[in-house]
Amino acid sequence: MELRKAYVAEMARLMKQNDKIFILDADLSGAGGTKTLYQQFPERCVQCGIAEANMTCIAAGLSASGFVPFIHSFAPFSTRRVYDQIAVSISYSEQNVKIVGFDPGIETTYNGGTHMCFEDFALMRALPNFVVMDIVDDVQLTKALPHIAQHQGSVYFRMVRKQNKQFFGEDYNFQWGKADKICSGSDVTIVATGTTVFDAKVAVEKLAQVGISAELLAIHTVKPLDEQAILQSAQKTGIVVTVENHSVHGGLYSAVCELLSAKHPTLCGAIAVHDQISQVGSLNDLKIAYHLTADDIASKAQQLVQAKRG
Amino acid sequence: MTAKNFSTEIRRATLRCLHSQGSGHVGGSLSVADALAVLYTHHMDVDPQNPKRPQRDMLVLSKGHAGPAWYATLALKGFFPMDWLDTLNKIGTKLPSHANLTLTPGVDMTAGSLGQGLSCACGLALGLKAQGDTSHFVYVITGDGELQEGQNWEGAMFASHHKLDNVVVLVDNNKLQIDGETQNVCKMEDLEAKFRAFGFETTRVDGHDHQALHQAICNAKVRNGVPHCIVMDTVKGKGVSIYEQMGASNHSTTVNDEQYALALSELQ
Ligand SMILES: Cc1ncc(C[n+]2csc(CCOP(=O)(O)OP(=O)(O)O)c2C)c(N)n1
């Protein structure tokens, strides 16, 4: 199911249970899917127009009055466009606002460079009072949303509106703050987040073909990081490769390196966007341009494993 | 070429550009075609052979998603070959969905994150003045929905305070945005009155009437110490019946073979 469809289905259920939840949009309710909630909950769905900074502070005010607002826009406009509003009125003010960023990084494809946000993890990780998440599929989103709504504190999560490939089975056991071990391995740990887990999984298969046993951890929560899961795996394999649809600065790679350098120094490679300017293109062409393909992941892992084996 | 014929050529080339990709920002591109035709026929002092020439008029397409209409205009004016239009949104293109000054000859400012264009135009206009250029202008085209972004009003306040009479704002007042009618999404009330309250001289014209638009721009170019704003009443999707009838959903939609053929048959 498309993530935006799963999103409104679960939000409708949560809004029935919890009359504190508000939905706020900035002229993208049709694009993001929330439009269908407006009929069902006319008092708690608020169209703000193309005014993201205003929407962000309206959400802060609602939160200060005891409500739980969810605000929506494309990832660049729900984060970097309104960063000081988030920093002062939400983070510093210790409010409870849920911020949704649609179509992060290369997933914005044909909207191109202005909409291609490689910085949202970095920005949002730097703010106290924020959980930062990257959602893979409809199953994970549906299971994560009740926790996000319940959490006392703000949450930023990214999701690809029209992503409709299922990664997790219906029996998926979502655990708040915990990494998902997709498969066990002994030679290298691959830590992937968001929709990159699809290619990371393909990379694991490619590595198996060349005799490399890779462990795959899928990370839905970039902050706070599941330190235990990453440390345990790094201790076992001795090599880590992170994979993210984000800049190499300040995102998953940074988070994992911060952890490893303090608690278990480990060789760590990054599949991420390396200081390249954003651009327009198809998803496949962008993956190739930014070196985010399954082949890139596999060869980075192979390179590090071979370097270590000497 | 008259502005009238030129606007038809712009619409045809815009749809060629969008058809090469199969979809895109159709409605808001078609609604500004006449403004672009009038500007580039009668007003823009620019040199296709030397697009960055310091002494020139500049355009900021603040509603950067109408890039395809601008690209069509620039290609027809000879800034780059027509076949570039078929590269829209392909990796490595010089024509991205939203206008980008580093990529496209003739594009004076990047846009796509709505609401920044008027401020950038103020910077360009200050720059002209700082260079002692008293004969050129900076034109800014904004959407009506886009004016919900508060930064526009910071820019407006600044333009008037600094007497930027070399700034001309053209509002593409097609009364639609993505989620529906601007009036229902977040009403803008009387746009002329708003700009006047911020110190602008304003006029309101039929944005598809070339003569009226040309006259309004001539009037706006009188340097009297205040910035000017022209509210252009337009129709989103103008010129192609299937798109006009779609209403707000023509914002981002398909241009398939059939739609393209139908559009070309109407745009004669
Ligand atoms: C800051 C920002 N927020 C949201 C968007 C997404 N967006 C692109 S076009 C658009 C609607 C624009 O409406 P309007 O200004 O009336 O333009 P037009 O109808 O002429 O296309 C929106 C919300 C954006 N590009 N930038």
C-alpha cells in the first residue's frame, strides 16, 4: 500500500481514539493524502496555506494548549525552511509536535534540486527533544504511528508518499527505538535506514555470492540510536557500512561513528551523499549519480572486508 | 512576432517540454505564458548571445515550478536550442522542473521553494542601483497562492522602504493552488489593496490581454520612487480546454500523446 494511504488509515483510527490529535497542512493535503481526513475530522484538520513557518508555530501553540499536532510538507519545507521556528517554538519550548517530511533526499525525483533535502537528519538530530525517524513501508508506518502519537516529546519522521513496496511482513514486530535485525552475518555489518533497506538487502545477497557474510540492521530511528544493537554487531563483525538517503554529514553515518568512536572504535564506511549538489532525475538515475545503488553498497562492504583480510 | 503569436508558440513549446517528460506543472505554466510573451516581446532588454550581460533587465520566476514556460520562451528567443526542451527533468539536464540560475542561460534567479523570489529581486534591484544602472528593471512573477508565504511581505516592505522603483511584481492571479481555490485554502482578500498597504503602486489587468498587460508594464516602468505591482487575472491551464476544465488538479498532471495532440490542435 502507498505510505500516504497507510498513513491516513492509521491516523483516522488514532484520531478517533485520541481527540487531542490535530492535522496541519500547507497546501499539500492532496499530495500527502491527509485531505481525506478533513471530512471525517473537520474540527481537527487545519489547512494553513503555503506558509510553513506559520504552520510550525501554530502547531507549537496547539501543543502548548495540550494538543498533539502532526504537521506535513515536503522534507525540505517541513525542516530546513522552518528551522528556527522548530528550534525555538518546539524544541527549546519542549513541545510535543510531530513533523512529517515527505519524499526525502533523492525520493523527490522530478521535483528536483530545490525539493531534494539531504540535510534533514543532520538538522533534526541536532535539536534536543526530538526523535528522528525514517520510515520504510506501510507495515512499519502503521505499527510506528501509535508510538509516535503517544510519545511525550517531538518526533520528526520522513516518508516517501507513494512508496508501495512492502519490506516487512505483516507479522513485523515494531519496537520503539530498536533496530530490526534483517539477517545475521559475521564479516560485515550493514546499517541501513529508510527506503535504502531494499538495496541494502540486495547487497547482502550479492555479498553472499562472493563469500562475504553480511549482517543487516534496519534502523527506523536515527535518534536516539539503538546503541546496543549496533555495538553488538560491530563487536562481532569488526566492520560497519552505513547506508542512507542523506548527506554523509550529520546523518546515520555520523550517528554511528559518534557511537563507535566513543565505545568501540571500528572501521566504518558510508554509503551516503558526499557533498554533492541536489539535482533532478529519475530515482534510478539519481541512485547511480549519488552512488546509492545495491552495487555501491556491496562493493563498499567488499572493499572494507578485503582491506581487513589483507 | 507579435506577442499574441508568441504566446501561442510559448504554449506549444511548453507542452512539448512537459510532454517529453509525460507530466509536470501544466496549469501554472500555461497561465503565465502571456505575461512571458509580453515581457520578452516588448520589455526585456536581454541578449541571448550574452545572457549574463551586466546591463540588462532581469526576471525572477518566483513560482519556479512554471519553469517549462520560461524555458519555452527562452528557447524560442534563441537562448539555447529548441531540442533542449526535450530534456526536461532528465539526469544532467539544463532544464530542471524548477528554474535554476546555475543551469539555464537566461534564468536570472533560482526558485522552487516558494516565497523567496521577491526578496531575491530586491537584491538584484539594489545591485542595479549600486552599479548606477538606472535604465533596467527586475520583474518578479509570483503565484497568488505563493503570496501566502510571509517572506513576500517582508520583501514588499523592503522594496517600498528602499524606494525600489526598478522592481515590478506581476502576480499570476489564477485563483488556484494545489489544494484547491486560493480563496478556500487561505484567502488573500484584495491583493491590490495589500500591495498598496505595503507602499506599492498597483494595477489590475486581464493577464491574457496582451495590450492591457503591455500598457500596465509601461506604466509600471515610470520611476517615481515606489515599486509597482500588477495583479494579472489569469486562468490556470489557459489555452487548452482539457486543462482549463480540470481546475486545481491541472497543477501537476500528465501530458500524454493524446493530450498533447489535442492541445496542439487547439493552440493554432
Ligand atoms: C516553500 C514551498 N512550499 C510548498 C511548495 C509546494 N508547491 C509547489 S507549487 C505550490 C502551489 C503554488 O500555488 P500558486 O502560487 O498559486 O501557483 P500557481 O497556481 O500559479 O501554479 C505548492 C504548494 C513549494 N514549492 N515551496
